[in-house]
Amino acid sequence: MTSSNTHPAPVSPYLVLGASIVLPASGHVILGVPVRGLQFLFFMVILAWVTAKIAPPDASFIGRHAGGFLIYALSILDAYKLARIRHARWAHNAAQGGDNSHGGSTPHT
């Protein structure tokens, strides 16, 4: 018995996490929101450039580009959070048999 409401399992959150760590914005691309990943990349480059211009000359590489690393860390967390939410929604719907018995549709992010 198959239902038209069943959806395939979403991408593993751990795969998205690993991809995001290895290559910035790749987790967002895997999730199907490449524009969001591109926005993170844009601000990563801009803030890295700004902090490189205002950092003291004796600062380390990380210190000179701290703004970019901050956005990089936030993009990893964002991609992982989106993947976890999608996986939790899928697991919840699968546990309830995939039917939409409450009468409404679930909002999508």
C-alpha cells in the first residue's frame, strides 16, 4: 500500500554538516537552497576583507579574517539546522503514516 503523500527521505544532516565544513555553501546546495549559500559566501568574503583591512599588521591569519570565519561558522550551523528540521519533519510524517489527518498543510521553510 503506497500513498501519494510519502516523500523520499531527505539528505542526512550529517552529510550536510560534513559538506558544509569541507566546502562553504555546499551544504546549502545539497539542501536545494543555493541562493542562501551564495548569500553566506558573499558576506563571508566581504567581512573577511573588511577585517583584513582594519586588523593590526601583527594579527594572525585567523585574526585578520575573523569576520569571514564568523560567517563561515554561521553558515555551517544554518545548513545543519535546516537539514535537521527537514529530517525531523520527514520522520514525524513517516511515523504518523504519512497522512495529513489534521486537515491542514504543514508550512515549509
